[in-house]
Amino acid sequence: MEATNSRLDVAAVGDLVLLDPLTEESLLQTLQERFRRGDIYTYIGNVVISVNPYRSLPIYGPEAVQEYHNCNFFAVKPHIYAIADDAYRSLRDRDRDQCILITGESGAGKTEASKLVMSYVAAVCSKGEEVDKVKEQLLQSNPVLEAFGNAKTVRNDNSSRFGKYMDVEFDFKGEPLGGVISNYLLEKSRIVRHVRGERNFHIFYQLLAGGSAQLLQQLKLRQDCQHYAYLNQETSDVPGMDDAANFRAMQDAMRVIGFSPAEVTALLEVTAVVLKLGNVQLSGSYQASGMEACSIAESQELQEICSLIGLDPSVLEQALCSRTVKARNETVLTTLSVPQGYYGRDALAKNIYSRLFDWLVNRINTSIQVKPGKQRKVMGVLDIYGFEIFQDNGFEQFIINYCNEKLQQIFILMTLKEEQEEYVREGIKWTPVEFFDNTIICNLIENSKGGILAMLDEECLRPGVVNEDTFLTKLNQLFATHKHYESRETQNARHVMDASLLPHCFRIHHYAGKVTYNVSGFIEKNNDLLFRDLSQAMWAARHELLRSLFPEGDPQKVSLKLPPTAGFQFKASVATLMKNLYSKNPNYIRCIKPNESKAPLLFTPELVLAQVRYLGLMENVRVRRAGYAFRQLYSSFLGRYKMLSPRTWPRWAGGDREGTEVLMEDLAFPPEELAFGHTKIFIRSPRTLFDLEKRRQERVVELAVLIQKMFRGWRCRTQYQLMRKSQILISAWFRGHRQKNKYQQTKRSALLIQAYVRGWKCRRLLRELKLQRRRQAAASTIAAYWRGYQVRRQHRRRFRSGASACLSNFIYRRLVQKFLVGLRKNLPPLSVLDQTWPPAPYKFLADANQELRSIFFRWKCKKYLEQLSPQRRALLQAKLCASELFKDKKSLYSKSPSRVSTWG
């Protein structure tokens, strides 16, 4: 509902097809009003117009992604997510390859728009480890390409200085598989010169600001930007841009994509070489023959460059200061003047950087490309320069505007084709549309036999003196009568005076307006020559990456064939791009810059009007409105407007188309204003739609009043019923409470009486039990005394008869026990020579004491024998035998046995 109201808001319609009246003023006023409200997106049918807000808006979070996911394109407010979702669902569900063309001038927000499209597609795709890896690689290609391909300009702090077309490839489920990036026309002239207030490419400043001291020392760089001639010494820092953080983000992105540390180092080394080439200074001199020559003024920078790339300094110095010319199988070495030397140095720097950027794009493609053989669907995203008109327009603006002419051509043709296909699909007669066909302008530029690019290539190849004057003269002769070409000479022939058209300029009437081009530098930039000596010097370097950038420098593969011109290469690239776009279903995002100062909430009507003309928005609206300005599905139309007819309100039982026809019949609109297709209703004039919307708003007010009346009645009835129910409930609770209290009081009284009765019974029982227990205790006491008396009497009889024997046995046992305990404490030593033994304390123990002495002595001898070694035992046995032999045969024998017995 909110989205439809936004589209049909008369003051600021969300779809410019419904603008009435359709004029440049009304279109500009609508864009300004929506910009003031914060609605930066507007539709022209299914084309999205995006006005750069130069501030952050809360419309890109996960909630917004969820809101636009699987939505109806026209059922939500205009948003870039809507066109991204429509393109993605067409690719996934209808198997139609898509392309999203993002155009607009520098600073209009093209790069951010392409990021939003890619981030939305990544957010709505399914999840998974491999899918997330592919999505992350696709998204991380942006920081790398922005570092090497973007720069600060007077119009934009992050301006893309190259055209980019990315084909994102999906499988049959809509999951991303990979992609391919194509780049167009890098502005390599920015390497050597840029206007005041602008910067060179971001990578140079990021490297110097974010590189570690060790890295800068390895690359032989200083952190001070003012040291380098190729960097603008006035503008090194950009407010709001952290070069050091961006450098770290770029390094992280390279790791995610799959760059190896060696590749990153080689890439930065070549970047440092480009930066240091600008500091190579030349000095002039004259040879003996009088010819001017040049030489290296300070060799330190040259030596540092050569040490980085592994090249002999003398080889590079010779290539910079001289040139080898081959003529008639002879090779002549000619010296260069100082201007020629600086031209060669700058050409080398531009070629190195341009080829390095191409290598970078190819390296990213190697990581994100899809393996061959897989079935795939493709969504292309084109982010390319918009139409440019400056005070001084050169070769770059001519090429850019030629590309925009081709894009406008495909835009008009594809829009007309889409309109015609829808009319045929719905069974409605197609009315031919009158529009400006810019084919004549495209032919003026690209005709292979007589176009401006062909004449420029022919002039570059022509022998003899070649300059821009001869090129302009040839154009004046060839296009003297062309209505979209003019110059000072053709104006004079037509007797037209225009002081704004200078003699060295020509003017083309583009679809977006007249553009005057200065021919100075056309031939030089189109030739884009690099002396063969410099190519061979680069190929001779030992640096693998730098050497691979100059394959033509191989002396064994020398070719005398001139390389293709810049204009020819760009024309071929545009032709390939157009062929690619024609094979896909196009979706358009037109970006507009609201002011030159990049300030939020500032809308400059003159600037926006110029861009409206450049982008051909008026022609787009006219084509879209040719025939019928508004169309909608029957179901949606009937659901919105069925309240206007009593026959369709509140419910229609028949088909959607029949209900729509009945509705429009009751509203009595002129038949020529309506057309009924197979699935949609078509309304010719926006005025009819606004009249329909006005009636609906009036009917909505009536229905709102009716709803309010019914609601108030329902609310009063509901309140009365609620009060009545509350009163009944309160009464019931009160009565219940009163009865409950009465019951509780009765219950407490009954419990009290029961307690007293139970207490009386218990006390009476207790008295009886105590009396019974006393009786039992008395009987037990008497019985115990009686049994004790009987036992004592019997014991006295038994004790008197055997008391003496019992006492004597007890005393005997105690004396024996005392003797044995004392003997244990007073045992003699274990020596076999010691025959002492304690005497018996009582005579009746004498025999036992003697027996114990004999047992102890034998036990002691046994222990002594067990301790003897076999040798000692044998010795003692020998002595015993001797004693037996000499017994009674020796006068002293009587003493020996005693000694032997002592030993034994």
C-alpha cells in the first residue's frame, strides 16, 4: 500500500511514466521533491534513477534486504534492491541471463550502486561454505580494483577511472559459481599528469601511508608523497579517507581472493617502479655533430629501479636516452632530446601500469572463474563512465562519449523491444513510436570506412609529417555536409559565426547535447607508442612479473607490425560488450549527481537537468508512455480499486479480468483510455489513473468513516458487555467469599470441640495406662527380688563346697603368668658363651625353669650355627674330630674339651 501510494503521489510520483504533464521542468521538480524527502530512487517503468545523497541512509540493512527479497517490483517503494531482486529472480526462476547497466557521470554513485547490487545478490543467495567462499571472493575484488583503478577527481573522491563489466555466473539453483571481469580504457594518462585538486591512483598513496617501514625499505620508497613527481604535491590526503586502513583492507582482500605473498610482493615492486620512474631526471647536451642528446641527471633513482627489477642500469639508461631505428636492414642508434626522453619515460610508466592493471584483472579472473563444462547462468553488471562534457574535451572524452552513444542505442532499442514484446504478449495492437535514432551518430564515429576513428587510425599510419591539423582537415572534408558534425571550417562554409568553436576543435551533436573536442593529443594518445628499446629493456629484467608484461620485448620475436591503436582496441571492446549485452535481458540504473560540492541535501537544478539530458531520461519516459502509460495485473488492479463499484465490493466471485471489466464499466471511463490484455489492464493517460486514484481516496475516506462507526459501536458494546460480565463476576466472588468465611468459622468451631473431646479421651487413657504400668513395675520388682534371692541361696551352697580349689588354681595361674612375663623381660644375652639364667622365684617352678634354660641354650646354639659360613662350620667339625682323637691321650686334654664345648 505504501509503495503504491509513493508511485501515485501527485507531488512526487515514484514512477516518472505517470508524470502529468511530462516536461523537463515537471520531471526535475519531481526528482528534487523526492530528493528532499530522502527518496533517492525513482522509477521509469523498470528503470531505476538513483540520485547520490552524499550521506548514509538507513535503507540498506538486513531488514531492507528481507523486505525486497522475492518482492513484486512495483509492490514496494523504488529501490536499487528491487531491480537487483527482479534480475536475480528472472535469472534463477526463468532461466534468462541478465545484465545490469549502471551509467552516470563521475561522482553520481555508479561504483556504490554496483556494490549494492552485488551485496544484495550475495545476501539473498543460499548459504554454504563453498558458496560463501565464492561470494566473498567476488565481493573482495572491489577493494583491489578500486585501489589500482580509482582516484580522487574534482567531482568524486573515489572515481572509477576505468570501465568495468563483471559477469557473475550461477548454477541452476541460483548459487554463485564465480565470475569474469572485463576492464575498459584505464585512464593511464593520470599516471604522469592530473589537474590541480586531483590525485593519482589510490594505490600509490595507500602504499606510502599503510606500508610498514620494512616494506618501504624493501621497495626503496619514502613515506613522504611530496618526494615523488607523479604524485600531486598539493592534494595527498582526502578528508574521510584512511589510506593506511584501505591498504590493509586491500591486502586482506588479496589474501581472500587467493594471491600468494610472492605475487603481492611482485605487484607492489612493479607499482614502486612506476612511482620512482617519475623521479628520473634528464639533462641535455649536444654531441660533436651538433645533435641534441640527453642523459640521466642523477643515477640514484635509476639504480634503485634497476635493483628492484634485476636489470643492468646501463641497459635502462640507454633505452631511456636513445632509440634504435631500423632502415633497409640497417640498425641506427639515435640519441633523444630531453623532451623526447621524458616522453619515453612517461610512456614507459603508463604502459607498465596499464599492463599491470590488465594482469591484475586476469589474475583475479583466474581465482573467481568457473571451471569449464558446468552449466551456468550469467548476470552481468556494467559500471562505466557516463557522458562527459568538460570545458576542454580530449581523446578520452571522445572515446567515453562514443561508448555512451552505443549504450544509448542499445537502451532505446531494448526498451522499445521490451515494450513491443509486452504488447504482443498481451494481445494489444502495437503503435510505432517516434524517437531519435542515434545510429547516424554511431556510424559517424565507428564506420570502418569513413568514420572518425577510421580516419584517426589512417592518419596515424600515414607516412610523412602527421599532426592534428591534417587530421582535422580530413574530417572537415569528409563530413562537410554531415548534420551532426561541425567545425570552424564547415561553419564558415555555411556562413555560420560561432566564436565558441575554436579553429583546432570539432563538434559532434550527440544525443545528450553538443560536445566540442580539442584535437590536440588525439594522434599521440591513439598511437600510444612505446619505443621497442624500452620493451626490450623490460623483457631483459629478471623480475618475472615485469618481464611477463612485455612479451614483445623478446628479441627472438621481434615484429615490425605496428600494434593496434587505442581507438581500434576500444572499438573492438565496445563491439564485444554490445554483443554480450544484446544476448542478455537488460536492467538499467541511471545515476545522477545532485551537486558539484558533494554536499548532502543540496540539489542543483541546472546540473541535474544537464544529466537528465545526457542520460536521455525524457526519451526513455516518452518511449515508455508511447501507447499506454500504466499497466497492471488484473488481480492487483482489482484488489486495489474494487471498492469503487458496488458490484465488486466487498468480494468479487468471478475471474479477475471479468471483475476489472465490470469495475471500469461502472466507473464510465472512455473506452479509448483502456485496453484489456490477457493478464493486464492498460491505461493510456496518467490523468485517468490519477482520477481513478482520487476516487479511490474519496472512497477510502467513506470506508474509513464506516469502519470508524462500526468500530465505535463495537467498542461500546464490547465495553458494556465487559462491564456486565465484571459486575456478575464481582457479585459471584462476593457471595462466594461470604459463604467461604461462614464455612471457615463453622469449621474452626467443630475442630475446637473435636480437639477438646480428643484431649479428654487421651488424658483418661493416659491415666489408665500409667496405673497399669505401675502395677506391672511393682510385679516385676517383686519377681526380680524373689529370683535374686533364689539364685543367691543356691550360689552360697555351691561356693562353700569348691571355693579352696578354685582359689588355689587362680593363685597358681597368676604366679606362673607373673614368672613367664618376668622371664620374657629378663632373658640373658644371645651369646653362646654366656650361660647365665635367672633363678626360679618359687620352688614349685624350679623344674620348669631348668627345662626352659635347656631349651633356650639349645635354641641359641642353633641360631649360632645357622649364622656360620660353610668354611667356618667345616673348620669347627675338624676341631671336634681332633678332640675326639686326642681324648685321654694328652696331659692337657682335660682343658681342651671344655674349650671345644665352649666353641661348640
